[in-house]
Amino acid sequence: MKLSTVRLNAKNGETFTLYPIGDVHLGSANCDKHLFWDTIDEVRTNPNARWIGMGDYAEWIGPRDKRWEAGGVDEMIINLACLDRIGDVYVEKIADMLRPIMDKCWGMGDGNHEQRFNEQGTNLTARIIQAAGGPGSLYLGWESIIRVVFSVGSGKEEHASYIPVRISCAHGWQAGRMDGGKVNQMEKLLAWIDADIYLRGHSHSKFVVPVTRLRTNQQFTKMVAHTCYVAMTGSFLRTYQQDAIGYGERAEYPPTTMGTPRFTLTPRRTDPGAGNKVFEVAIGAIQ
């Protein structure tokens, strides 16, 4: 597991939007690349948008893979004449698409599709980051905790650090055909990982579940309810596509809701009286 710290200067009450982006499966004929482009453009045009890569950025399936289906390849992305270097082409294509938003990236982790290719002696996610112009420190491996620390100040006021937001990220293994089982598996994470937001991909489901935990205020004078969020981060891969066959259809996986959820992070300062300033980050979710 990797630990990563992100520091941001912000105004009091300024809202940032976090996009967990993964399970794109670029190169599959079932990939909704137009929705993916729209999401990238949404991040690019919003100055306060940030994103985390959740793995499975491309399909990474070659002719020797049992899941290979020549008719399942998006030939606008992968020229079948390039099959002898299909991994390199995938890296180039996904890096070209992510390059405009790499300055807003908080990190990119591996998925199981990258992991299988990595067994051949490469590191696809690290190569994407490098090709897209990002620093190597953005590579998160399989699982990570990202600590986001906001600082705020104006005029003569000194900058003040807010309570960090901790984000647990991994491509994940949670699966099953019903979302209820995935929710139960996700909620178990709260028992052994301390975080405010828990992000997992892999299942292609898209949902956010709030979970209330009790803690005290900073002055340790009263109990407060703190809302954490567990989320499956969605996908850009259609299970079923007219005139195309994918491994999801052969396994009769259920259709999934496309796209990714969003989270809002708003650092704010309040004064409950007696000169006691309280610093916190309000977290919200948008499905």
C-alpha cells in the first residue's frame, strides 16, 4: 500500500470536485469513448476539478488472451495491423487522452487488466503517467491512501491547515451480480482502514453509500456525527452492445450505469464562539 499526500491552497468555502476515473477499457468496441471524452473535458474545463485513476484504463487484451475477440476491438482505437505491439498502442492512446488533465491528477493505480500485462515485465500505469507528462510520484500501485490537506488564508491572516481528508483507493476485487453484496463487502473496509472516502472499481457498478460514524469535535467537548462514503466508481464499458460481443455478454453480466460518481470537498472555517475557530472539510457525493 502506498501513502500519498496532496496539498491545496484554497479559499474559505471553496469547493473542489473529485472524479474517480477507471474501468474505461479503451479499445473495446463496447467502450463508450464519447462519454469518456466528455468526462475528461468536464475535468479539463473546471479549474477546481481533480481526479484519481482507478485502473483498467484500456482493455489490454491481445490475441493470446482467452477473452480475445477480434470483432470486439474498436478499430478507431486499435489498428489490427498493430497487434504485435498492442500494449504500446494502448499506452499511447490512453496517454494522449489523459494528457490535458494530468496536472489535475492525484494519482493513478493499477487494475487487474494492467496487472496481467505487467506480468510480462512492464508497468503499464507508470508508462501511461510518463507518456502523459505526469511525475512518477503519481503511480499508486494496487492500493493507496491519499491524504488531502487544504490550507486557507487571505490578507494578513496566516494560512491554517484543515483536518486532512483521507481517501482509500484500490481497483478492488468486490464482485457479484447484486449490488447489495458489494455494499456489504465495501462496508467491511471501515473496520480496518481509517478514511473518509473509500473508492473501489472492478465491478463496474456505480453507487455511493453514506455511512455515519461517531467522533468528537476538535475541542473534545461534544459528540458529532461524521459521514464517510463508500463507493463503487463505475465504468465506461457497456456490458451489451448491438452488433458486438464482449466477455461481459458471454458471462451474462448485468447492464451497468455508465460514468463515474463525483465527490465535493469544501474546506471551511466556523467560529462557534469564545474565539474557538473550527476547521473542517465538508464532503458531499454526486452520483
